[in-house]
Amino acid sequence: MKYDYLIVGAGLFGAVFAHEASQKGKKCLVIDKRPHIAGNIYTENIEGINVHKYGAHIFHTSDKQIWDYINQFADFNRYTNSPVARYKNEVYNLPFNMNTFNKLWGVFTPEEAKAKIAEELSDVKIDEPKNLEEQAIKLVGKTIYEKLVKGYTEKQWGMKADQLPPFIIKRLPVRFTYDNNYFNDSYQGIPIGGYTQIIEKMLAYCDVKLNCDFFEKRSELEGLAQKIIFTGPIDKYYDYKFGELEYRSVRFETEVLDTDNYQGNAVVNYTEYEVPYTRIIEHKHFEFGNQPKTVISREYSDKWTTEKEPYYPINNERNNSLYQKYEELASKEKNIIFGGRLGQYKYYDMHVVIAEALKLCAKEL
């Protein structure tokens, strides 16, 4: 066989494995059905601005080993993720913090903010939240839920909030400090020059084929390598034998504007249900750009079909149970390993993707 490993998918998981394997003298072929490497972290230079083509990607971690690992491939700036939320003609800081509470209620101290939330919950009896709506109200009260959570969430998931599982909202930070930093992690930033360069360096010693769909050339590709690292959808690999796993998809409308500053922030969430997009990303603010023009992307949550790009796994009871059947099949394979967001049907932040890939490397290599 020509290669030790065929790596299906040139995103972060596949690239980390390919890099580590090639460093140990293994011959790797990396393929991707897209015309570019880097998967969803791909950045394209437009008007001198590194545009995040598949949505905002902010690197953050508290694991120094992971931070040091990614810094081998690029220098990172000091970008801090501080999105804002727009509801009608009102603007609020995210995550929910004392700046948010002050603007909403005119309160100044944590004690006053907690009292206000408690007041809003005084006539609500929610012991064990059964859905996202109940969980959100229990966390932050009715006003914040109605203005900043409900519309955005229902657009994001294409379902009513009272039909969504409560765990989705638990990721959302609520702080009684004047701190607009979305993440609590020790390390955070954006690679100066974009993400694509990182994957280029990781794949420097591998053979790479783009516009190459594994499923169109499956028998030919499977014969090229002793083992396959597969980062595509696990259910598709097994020809949807037990049924389709569900996702939410996302679509973007990107345009160049003849102004140097459109919204004054990298990310503005639109929480009103009547506004069709969930957020607007202004890419230059990720790298503190001062270019004469700007590039914005309106992000729309989209119903997923097998023809569309899968973004967010819907990890409800039905899908998790279905995935377990595919995982059981995968566990019996000798020459194929499934990894990444689609291969393992989990929503992974970038630092977790790297950690999972390195864990596989330690076991496999």
C-alpha cells in the first residue's frame, strides 16, 4: 500500500493527526471534498481582512500544553471574545454580567442584581427544569429570557424553547461582575494572519488532494492506505444503516462594505425572533484591523439536510441513542478510526479537538 494513513477531512482533527504521524515517519494522504484545507476554521483574505468563512472561531483554552501546541504554528493576538446582543433598539453585553443587569434594571451591585432575578422568580415554581425555557428562566429570570435568550435560541435551533433540552443553555455564562469576557479560560486569541496558515504548516509533509469526495472514490481510496482516519459523518460512512443523525446547519451572506467600521465589534447577536439572522460578524475586529473597507457576514441558522453542511449535532435522546449504534459498529473496525465533530457526533471547541486528536496520536502512534 502506498500510505500508512488515509485521512478523510483536512480540518483541525485530521490535520493534527497528519502532522504528528508525518513527524513519526508515517506516510499520509489527506483528502477533502472542499476546494480548500482547514475545514470550518478556513480563513480567506478579502480586502486585506482574514474572513472566517464558516463563522467566528475564537481560540481559547486553560490547558497550557494545548496553547503551546497551537502556538507552534502561528502567533496569536490578545483578542478577547466580548460579543454584544441587540434586541430591537437596545444593546446589551454578553455574557450576562453586571453591565447587562445595570442596563436592564438600573442596578449597581451583585446583591441588587440577584434580588431582581429572585423577584422575577418569586411566582415561578421550577425545581427541576424540564426544558431550555425553564432552565433559562431559573438562571436569569423572565426579562433576560424574553429579550436575550428566547428569540435567538428559537432561531438557532429551529424549535420552540420549551421543546429544547435544558442542557443547551447551561453553557451560557452568568456573572455578577463587570466582566465582558465571554470565556473564563487562561489563554485566548486569534492567530495573526488567520487559521488557514496553521493547517498548511500541519500538512506540510503530507500528500493532500482537494475536491476529492471519499464516497465518490471509496473503493479506490480505501486501497491506498493501511488505515483510515475518518472525520466525516459516521452515519454516512455506514450508509445511514440505522437512520440519519440530525444537525443544524448554518448559511452565511458575506459582503464587502465601503466603510472602515460597520458595527464596532466582531460579533453582534440579534436576539429578536423577527430579525432572520442570528448574528453579524465583522471580521476585521478579530485582528484589530484598520483597513479602509470592512467585510461582514450575516449568519442564518438553517434546517439541515444531507445536501447541506452539518454544523451542530442535535444531541437529544433520539440522536444519542442512534449514535451509540454507529459507535458500536465502529468499535469493531480494525482499520478505520472515527474522530472529530462529525465522526464522534459531538460539539467540540477547537482546543478539545486538538486534545482528542493528540490523545488518538498517543494511542495509535
